[in-house]
Amino acid sequence: MLKLNFANLIAHIVGGLIFLSSPLLFISKWSGSFDIFSILFSTGYLIFSFTYLFVFYLNSYFLVAALYLQKKFALYFLSIVILLNPFDHLVSGEHHQLPPGAAGQTPLVPAQNEPISIFLFVMAIVLGLAIRTTSQLMVTEQRAANAEAEKANAELSFLKAQINPHFLFNTLNSIYALVIRKDDRAADSVVQLSELMRYIIRDANDDMVPLEKEIGYISNYIALQKSRLGDTVIINFYLKGNRANLKIAPMILISFIENAFKHGVNPDKNSKIEVSIAILDNNLRLYVYNRKTSAKNYEQGIGLRNTKERLQYLYPSRHELAIVDDKDSYSVHFLISL
């Protein structure tokens, strides 16, 4: 904040000096020669210049803020007209003195040239109006951007909260099936579930997690599904590539895989699910395939819809998603730049 205020102070000082020097552009050339500083620090020139500076700040910090930005346009322009009368009197020639030795030469300030005086007045008004309205617009846009970011963060938290229970429900169903069958793999499944729970509770609340942990989460999920389904479904899981030092948004891939197990498993049919994850440089490619087990159209569950929304928030131009819905199969082709 201190740095910002200091920068504003410097900007005002530099801008003020430039503004105070601008009337020199309208002074006619003198027939004689004298020091430019005698012009700048003469009483007439200082009154003339500081009058414009006063008009600028009065307009920018009071009239624009209190009237123009409040959409009181008629009152604002009436105030400008009223301000013009004392301004015209203040910059009149009777207040200005010529530097020593300049008697009989062109006046120091263009008091006798009313169009120039009016032009400088209008310039002060327009600059003050433009700078203040632009500044206000930037503040408004920044507030809107902050509000949008806060909204996005809130929605992301909500989406995560929806995904986690959805996944846990499916996983508990898997373990329940193993327990009912008194399968010895139930104990291993409990350990795998504890690893999943640890990941969800401890890591999945972060904005980004190591890719290694996310893939470990997926591996445990697939292992649980293999234990539950046994030989009734052909499940192939391929993993290749160096995943060290890479990070990813947590639980951004699991919905595609969950969807395959949701729609691709039927003990009365020849079911097959294939999951492939390949990492090359900073790109991750996910391929998920399942044979269809019914003729019904696939409906996107809450997990898949939320994943698509999260991708738009987190990786708006860094991912590609293609879903192929054929007669006998359903596949997902997903590419993301980490």
C-alpha cells in the first residue's frame, strides 16, 4: 500500500509539473531575450498556471466524483459553466505582470487571447474527467475480477464436495460386495480404502497435488474395482511416463474412470474396461474405454459434469476432451497440459 501511494504521489508531481509547463506552448516569442526561469516564476504565470491546476483537481476529485459518476450530468455541466466565470476573472490580464525588461512586448500569459484561455480551461476539465472516469472504470473492473475469482473458488470447493461423497459411495459399495462374498481380498480393500480416504481428507483439498499421488489414488480405485468384480470383467490398466515433479488439480481424472465402471459392467455380458495414462514432458494423456452393457443412452452423472466445469475454470485453454459414443462402446480421449 505504501509503495502504491508513493507511486501515485510521484505520478501527481510529474503530471503537475508537465501541466504547469503546458501554458508555455501558448506564449508568443519575445522580441527580446530573458531567462526562461523569470517567466516560470513570475507572479502572473504562477497565478495563471496554478489556477488551471486548481480547476483540474476540483473537477477530478470533487465534481466528477460527486456529480458526474452519480449520473447527475445536468448539475455537473452547470457547475462547470459556473466555475468558468471566476476562472475567467482570475486569469484576466490585470493579475499578470511582465518580467523586468519585457515592457511593450507580447504579454506573458495569453490573457488578451480569450480562445486560448478557454481552450486551456476545457483541457483541464476534459483531462480531469477522463483520468477520473478511467480510474473508476479500472477499479470497477478489478472488483468484478476479484468477485469472479471468489465465485470460481467457491464453486470449485462446492464441486469437490460433490465429487468426494459420490466416489466414496461407489467405493463402499465395492467393499460391501467383497464382504458379502467373504472374499479374502476384503482386508486388502480396506487398506486401499484407507489410502483413498487419506488422500481425499489430507490432499484433495489443495488446489494442486503431486501427480504421483493422483495416479496412486486412481490405481487404488481400479484395484478395488478388480477385487470386487473379479473375473466377470476384463480390466486393463496401463501407465507409462515420468510423473515426478508434476502437479495436477485433485480428482480431475477419476470421474472419467468412474463413468466407465458405472456403465461398462454387466455380469451377464462380456464386459471390458481399459484405462491408459501416458505422460510425456508436461502433457498427460488419458484414454478410457468400455464396452456398452445396455442400449440406453449414457447420461452424464454429477461427477462427470462437475469435472467438465472444473476443467473450464482451471485449464480453460490447456485441455482437450473428446468423447466417442458409439453403438457398442464408449471412450474418452483426454489431453491436459500440466
